[in-house]
Amino acid sequence: MRILVAEDDPVIGLGLVERLRQLGHEAVGPMPDGVQAVQRARREQLDLYLFDINMPRLDGLAAAEQLASEGLRRPIVVITGVDDPGLVDRSIAIGVSAYLTKPIDDRELDAAIRLAASRHAELLALESEVSRAQQALEDRKMVERAKALLMQSLTLTEPEAFRRIQQAARNRNLRLADVARSILEQQDIIQRPAPSDDTQ
């Protein structure tokens, strides 16, 4: 994985980079603060963020939160030298996948990276599933509205109206929702009032 490292202590930062390389990852950085980490993340194709929490200008949690708000959300592993329950709560709130307290050994680091990547993949899969379900629901509502319009305007039964939509979808090689949208758009055109003539 390509992992962006942000750590304000240069010795610890270089040590993290070397340990990531030994674990088989490509390390990017280390960046000395959250602002530079955000700037680098905007330019690079990255797989994971490894951020120290306590950094100047912009801390690691704020940097991760900003990147997520810009559509650059990635798995996040945060590290800190402070054992602070408040930081843990804040980390959970912004979606941090793994939390490590210094000093860190290689096994902990490797496990945290694997855990973060796995949790992030599960989250993306869940979001995709929810999005598909929401789209299916919206499509169903549109078909129902188009069916009701056909029943009213052409005096059709519900099965007849649905068959009309199905037939149009087959003939045009379209989804039912696309045909329904077309029917509803035509209704909007028909019902739109003609422009008034104010030229008197």
C-alpha cells in the first residue's frame, strides 16, 4: 500500500517510513505537519494515512477530517504519545480505523494497518449497498408514479399500465425507471402553462 506518513518529530517520522518499507509498503513522507500532509494527499494516489495526532498548524485528526470532507477519505491509523480518552473519542467520531500509542512495535503497526484497510473496505461496501438500496427505492417510486399517471390519463388498469411501461422498456432497451422518468417528464410538458401574451 502507498501510505502517507505525517509526524512532526523527524526521527520518529523517518523511523516510521523505514518500518513501513520493511513491512512491504510504499511510504510517502514523512510530512512535518497536518497542513503539508493535506497538500501532499491532494497530489498523490494514496491507500492509507498514518498520522501523528499532535502536530503543529493542523493536528492529525483535523487533517484526516479535512481530507474526508474533500472526498479524499482513506483508512486512517493515528498515533500519539498521549493516553487521552478524549482523543480516542474524537478519533472514533471522525472515522479513525486504528489508534496506536507510542512506542509502537512492528507487529502493532502491521496489525493496525491491516485492520484499518479491512474496516475501510467494509465501510465502503456497506455504503455502496445502502446507495444501491436507496436508488432501487427511488426507481420503484418513479415507476409507481408513472403507472398511476398512465392509469389516470389512459383509463388503464394497474397491470395494463405496468405492461405498457415494461413493453416500452424492452422496445427501447431501457430500464423501467428510465421509461417512467420519460413518462413523468412528458406530463410536466403537457401540464406546463402556456406563456401569457403581455404584448398589449
